Amino acid sequence: MPARTDGTFGRVRCTMCDVNKKVSNFGNFFIYFCAMSENPTRCFQTEFLPEIRNFFKEIDKNAVNKILWNLDLAERTNDSKLFKKLRDEIWEFRTKYGNLQYRLLAFWDQSSPERTLVIATHGIIKKTDKMPSKEIEKAISIRKRYFEQNSK
């Protein structure tokens, strides 16, 4: 996840894998990177659209750290508990932190033979068991615009 940081401040021991992790600055909060992910095999790479960055600024920094941790794990494992298909080519990254359900909606971009991308469109804090259809429709609309702009 090198594009998501702007400086390294040292190392701490990971409570999940008991291995040293890099501590990096991302805006007003810190991101902890597991040393296991420094040279991993990834199923895909995730890119954030601007709305995701705005969402991260609005929520608890520890929730952001947990979301990024789960996202990194999903990239390496493609675990359906962390990354699940909703409908119409829209997927969700799933994170529970505290009593809240955080979701990042996303879609696949496999147009490049060199790498597989997942484009994260926007984030929500889910308040019900079912994903609101307006959020899925929003992601579908963003996906359509993305491919229209990138096909030119």
C-alpha cells in the first residue's frame, strides 16, 4: 500500500501476527502496515476515488486503521467475509469496528493486462442489515462514468 502513505515513522509489533509493522502517516491519522504485506502476492490492488478519502476524514481514525487492515487482508486473501459481491458488478469491503458496520463500495477494473484493480467508490456506515439500494445505485453510476472516461 505504498501510495497511501506520505512518510514512515518507525516500527511497532503487530498484535495480529506478532511481527514488526511499519507505522506511517496518512493525513491526520496513522496507518499500521503488517510486515507480512511488504512482499505479498495480491489478488488485486485497490485504488480510492476522492469520496473514500473524504469518508476517512469523517470517521474515527482507529476505524480507518481497521478498514485499511481488512482491505490489505482482502487484497491478499480475497476473503468473502471481507470483500463480498452485492449485485450488478458492485462489491463491498466489510469492516466491523466497535458497534458500527463500515462498508466501502467498489467495482473491478480488469482492463489492464498488467494488473487487476478494484476501484473503491465511496464509504458508508451501515445502519441496517440490508445495504441501501441507493448506495448500490450510486456505485453503479460511478462505475459507468469511470469506464466512460477511461475508454477514451
